[in-house]
Amino acid sequence: METKTPLTLGYQMPAEWEPHEGTWLIWPHNDTHEDSQLHLEHLWLEMTMVLHEHEIVHIIVPDDRRREHLHHQLIYFGLNESKIDVRVMPNDDVWVRDCGPIFLVNPQCELAVTSWNFNGWGERYPFGKDHLVPERVADELSLPLFIGPIILEGGAIEVNGSGTLIATRSSIINPNRNPGVSQEEIEAAIKDYLGIQNIIWLSGASREFCDLVGSDTDLHVDGYARFTDESTVLYSWTDDDANHFYPILNQHFYELRNAQTESGKPLKLVCLPKPRNEMYSTLTSSMRPPFERTLSLGTYANFYIANNVVLVPVYGDINDANAKSIIAEHFPNREIIGIPAWQTSELGGMMHCVTQQQPLAKAKDGSLR
């Protein structure tokens, strides 16, 4: 008997700018990485303060003790707990974009959850608890669960909501995720389980380059090319040909320039500058100058689109204002809010990497939720 896939059942991954029921976060804790809560919790509070004004914020904590801690934080900072849904689920780390549920919607506005066998970005980091997060979410929300036949992280894909997906080869067609699986087999899995018709591949980067710049994800696409409508893509760019990223970004530009949407439209490409400056490490043991300089993974393309707002990573960089202005042009009905991102970028990701949207869908009583 033929296996029913999300595609055959009419499900599709909607675009991020489509209406949300809510946003999922995994709250920082110290169980896997020392001092994660100390370094990151203030940013999660800031994101929650912004997001809960516009949609439900679903927060995953590892146990009841951390739920009680979060409850006190929410009260202390004056957040409206009626707009916050806290769930206890064992987890390893904060990167819910990669390990969490990827939601699909069918023409009847019904939700489903997909899980993609998260393996800690090629078994680089602990993943045994994170691996089960999508299944637990589906169970708690009483939603159908589909388990993809390949390994894939949410930050590795970018969709326009009408059938086209952008991805980097280096983060998916990689023996540390999908050994022995061909590009054709990977494309078939993505199309069947995300409701996609058209895939645009960017090269990404070599393992040597990723090691140099600290990209444990093998260069996820969500830092480098983002749809803002069916055919417009903001792409990360630097004019400095001495910058380590220049050859990578230049190659991406040519690949995007030659690509088309599912309907045959060429992409409208808009340059989004990378931060100009390198950063000084906040994670080294040195407490006084000179601090260690580090190559920055920071990009502005790793923004998160929520109801009425866009969270944009900022760095205290000369390009911050220009990047926010460019993003604002493409989301004129949303407030553009900068979130300091140097600490998360040093760990490998920014606002998009630590958020996951839940689309608005129809409840069992027929109402939208």
C-alpha cells in the first residue's frame, strides 16, 4: 500500500509571514552548556516581551523546577501570562528552529507536524532529547505527525509558501546528515514531506570554511537568503573582497540570479549587507583587554517574521540601521525591532535560529486558532 505523505494529503509549509497562532522557544538552561542561562536568558525575555504582544509564545522548559523559575521571571518583568504557554519537555539546547516541529497546513486550515530526525548537526552536540521535541509537541497538541525519511534542520530551508524552497547543499547533502543519500532522493523527501514543487540549491561552504568561521550547521540558508514574498529574496552580501565570506556570498548571488520560482518567475534579488566589523569574543576567559577577536557569523538575514513585527539581529555595527531599513521596506506593515545578537551569533545562530512559527489553523470546532 502506498504511504500517504503530507504532499498527497494536501499539506504544505506556509511562508513565515503568513498569520501565526504563535511562536515556539526553548528556554536557555545550563544542563548541556555551562552558563547558557546567564548569557542568553535576558535575550529570551526580550523576545518574549515583544512577541507576546502579537501572538502566543509557546515556551519549552526541561522540568518543573525551570517552569517555576520562568513563572517568577514573567511576573517580575510584567509579562501577560495569558499569552504565554509553558510546556515541560526534556531538551538539550535552545535551537528550536533546527530541532523543533516544522508545521504544515492543508487547504482546510488544519495543522500537522513534521519531524526530521535531528542529529545535533552531524552529531556535533548532544541531541537525544531534542530529537524527540517534534513528537512531543505533536502529541501535546493532538496533531498528526509525519517523520521525514532524511535528516534536515529547520534553519536549512527557506520557503516562499507557494511551492519553492531554498537550501544549501552543504547543510543537507552531507555525509554527517544523510550518508549515501543522493540529491534526487533528498529532493523527493523534501517535496513529499513539505509540499514543495521547486528547490533552489545554493552551494553553501566546505567543511574547512565552516570550521574557520565556526559554522557548526554547515552554513544554514537562513543566514544568507530569505524570501519576503513569492519571488523577492534578501541575500547576504559584502563588498569587501578580502572578507572570508566574499567567495561564498558571490557564489550564492550567481546561483540565485539564475534561479526561478515554481511558476517560472526570476527572483527579485535585494542585497542585505553583512555586519562590517569582526567581533570580540565574550566567551573567552580573559576579563580585560586585549580581548580575542573572532570572525563573525553574524548576518541580518537571520531575522524572524512574526505577526505585526520582525525581530532583526543587531550588533552595534555601522550597518545595523541600513539593514533594518532594508528589511522595513519589505515589511511595511510590521514594526522592525532590533535584538542584540552578538552572543547568540558567537554560539552559531541568531533570532531565526531560536524561534519556530506555528501557523494559524482551524480548531476542531471550526474556529481559527
